[in-house]
Amino acid sequence: MADDSSRKRKVRGRKIRSDRSTKEGRRAKKELARKASNAGAKDGDSPLADPAAVAPEPFVETDAVTALRDRITGWLEAEQPVHLIGPTGCGKTALALSAAETRGRPVVWLNGDEAVDTAALVGDHAGGERYKEDDRFVSGVSKQTEIVRERWVDNPLSVAVREGATLVYNEFSRSDPAAHNVLLSVFEEGVLERPGKRGEDRTIDVHPEFRAILTSNDTEYAGVHDQQDALLDRFVGVHVDYYDAETEREIVRAHVDIANEDVETVVTTMRTLRDDLEIVVGTRAAITAAKGLAVFDGKRNGKSETGEFDDDLLTDVFMDVLVPKIAGDGPDDVSTLRSRIADSV
């Protein structure tokens, strides 16, 4: 009769194969959605995406995650734009995309950046179109007129408000506040003005199904702009913080196939470092560390006789994950970081 540990390994093996099969099925479904979105966008290069194509994969749904997403979708149902604010690496973007996917409406993605201006949001002229018209109104007389017309290309915000899509504006606060003046009339009067556009179609009436989800890091992060109060007053702000330990374990487990006890070690170490260090130690750091440990454990025989990770290996891996956050601070700071990680481990 096989011992209990052998039985557990077999059970875990079946579970991993089952999990992988489920993940592959979800990935295949998303790939089909992407292909359908791309096929529809070939002619016009539309930013519209099928909601299934943007759904985060994998996405863990614990009670804490579901409750937070329900708050977001609830505010969207109340026709309120939602601003997700929180530290880097806590899952804001995945949460925003999951909430957008549940609406079932097309999704438009926009990434904030210092270079984003009003034209990047609403559209701009993109060269001209030259064509000829033949006038044969009078028999035997042919008149040919050459016409040059400016070609206007709508950018993500214009497409989203016209089509009733869900706009996911990632890193919203990294863009220049001046670019966001056009959003005031969108959220207040339900009209989008397109500066530079001439004629009767200079404005677009906002589609009743248009919604917006914006994400921003906390204000203390570099490259973050303070946005105008008049605009922020029109948002509902939902603060997203790091999840509870069980949720973080589930997130790491969903991304990396390692034993449950190893997941426990990684998440416990990461949460200890989060409390002990002044730098940001997000859930993303735990996922990266778990991927590293899955590789280096086999190469370095990095476990003790009790089956626990060797302290030196844990220190090396978390050092590699976190040292980019202090790049340029000098060798003394690097040495101090390693010492503090070793103490926490």
C-alpha cells in the first residue's frame, strides 16, 4: 500500500493537470475572441475589443475579490465613472478588466502616459484624401473636379463614447491633466467635443451604455499628476489595497504550479517584507518570486531536509525581485536591502 505522501503527490498531480486543462480551455476561448475582434478591426483599425478577449487570465475570485468587483460594477450600473486608486502591484488593472468584461459591452483600452494629449484621446487629422468627380450632366460635356478632403481619425475616447463601450483608462494619473478637460463635458453634459474637428459632427452625443473605469497609483509615486478637482468630483473613487493572505496565496497558486507549502512560504515571506521594508512589495513580487523558486529549487537543490526552502535561496530570489526598486541608490543601499531581506527571511 502506498504511503500517504505518495497518495498526496498523485492527487496533486491530477489536480495540476485538471487546472492546466481548465486554463487551456479559457485561453482558447480568449484567443477566439481576440481573432474575432481583430478580424472586425482590420479595415478601420478600431480600438474596440471583445470583452472576452480582454478578460484577465488567470483571474482569482475569492470572496474579497468578488465583493470588490461587485462594488465597481454596481457603481457602473449607477452610471458613475469609477476611479480605482491603490499601490502598484495590487491588481487594479486585472480588477478593472474583469469588471469591464462582466458588462458584456465592447472594451476600449487606453494607457496613460506623459505624451497623452487631447488629440490622443479624441482624434486628429491624419493627412488628406484626394479624389476626382466627373460631371456629365450636360450631354457631350465632361467636367472633372479634383477634391482634397482632410481625413479625420477618431481615437479611443471618441470611439468609446460613440459605441457605448467600457473605457478602461489605465494609469490615468500619469497623463497631463490638461488632456482631460474634454472629459468634463462627457461626464457632466453627456457630450464629447472634438477640438480640431470641423462641421456639425464636431461633437458626439455620449452613448447611454458608455462607462469608464480608471486606474491610478497613489499620489506619492513618481510620474503621477494631481488631476483637476472639477473632474475628480465627477468620479467615484474605490481604494484598492493588497488582498488578504488567502487571496494572495490563491493568486500565486493560479500563476505558478508549485506545492501549496511553497506558496505559503512565498506569500508569508512577501507579506513580512511588505511590513518591514519602505519599498513597495506587491502581490506581483510574490508571483515573480514563486516563478524563480520553481526554477532555482531544482538547479540548486534549494530545500532543506524538512522540505523548506533554504534561507539563502529565498534571500537571493527576493533580492533579485526587489533590487530594481532601489536601482541607482548606491551599493550601500543594496547591501542594506539584502541584509534586511535576510533578516525577514
